[in-house]
Amino acid sequence: MLTSLDKNGDGALSRIEVIKACRNDEGIRLLLGLPQTIRQEDGTRDQFERVFQRLDVDDSKALSFEEFCR
């Protein structure tokens, strides 16, 4: 699954890759508990950041395969 989301092929998911996955994949949205559209103005960006930071245990600003699978 990670490889299909990892658009630049670097082996990790950036914030933008996860946001785009939420936009395009209902399964990812359900898995992460996030909405389809993430916006700064309506609080959904804060919700996204909480989820992303909880998953990014090494604080690398990207999600490795291991972090995403946790």
C-alpha cells in the first residue's frame, strides 16, 4: 500500500502525499480517521497534523513504512 501512496518513490510518505491519499482513497481516510478534504480554515488541517505527528514517531517529517503500518 505504501508504494502506491509514495508518489516520489523515496520510501516514505510526506504530508502532501498523505493529504492526496485522503483526497483520493476512501480506505486511507477511514484508516486514518480523516476527511476527504483537509483545509487550514476549518480545523481539518489541525486534525490531520495530530494524526500525522502521532504516526511520525521519529519526527522525521515523513512516515516510513513501519510508522504507517503501526
